[in-house]
Amino acid sequence: MNQNATFTLANPDDYINTSTIFGEVKKTILSKDFRGGQVSNLFGSTELDFSHADLAGVAILDISQGFGEVKITVPRDWWVETDTTQIFGAIEDERTDISESYRSSKILVLRGTSAFGVVEILNSND
């Protein structure tokens, strides 16, 4: 038996998992090592505020929604990539200045499907 073995458990605060049906979720993520998660909306909305969060490398956020809305507020030094399918939907990148994030190693990847849904990306106020 190896007496020197160590185990590292994932911190649940580093992942998010939200589901709404005719409802609303508002979350402020404070994780300093955000890893990703899932967002599901059916006639609902989800607001995620990453203003005080951080990530190392790439984090993937899966979005599945029908007739929903997701608002994501990210720090100015995060790069956001979208790899989603929009069916009568839209991705609205409302960030005012993305030049700081252009060469960032902090990458949030949005993927999934939105049918009659909107994904809105905003800058944090920091």
C-alpha cells in the first residue's frame, strides 16, 4: 500500500449546474479556479456574474435552452469563444472593449444549443 498517495477532490464551487423552467437563476461565481458547467433553460433566464471569478486555461460552459435567456458577465481579461447552434436565437456580445482579452490565456468557451433563445455577453464593471 502506498502511504504517500494523495487525492485531490474537485471543488464544487469551481463548477456550476443550473436548470430553470419558467423561472430565473441569478448567480455570482466567486471561484478562483472556475472549470465550467451546464446551464439549462426552458422558458427561463439565467444570469451568471463572473466579475470576481478567475480561471486558468480553458473552461467550457454548456448551454441548452428553449425560449430562454442567458446573461454572462465576464472580467475584461477573459476571452470568450462561442461554439453554439442558434435556432431562431442570437448571441449578443455587448462587451465594449475586448482588446485586453484578445491574447488572454483565460478562455471561456460557450457551447450548446439555443432555440428561440438569447445569449448575452457583458463586461464586468471592474
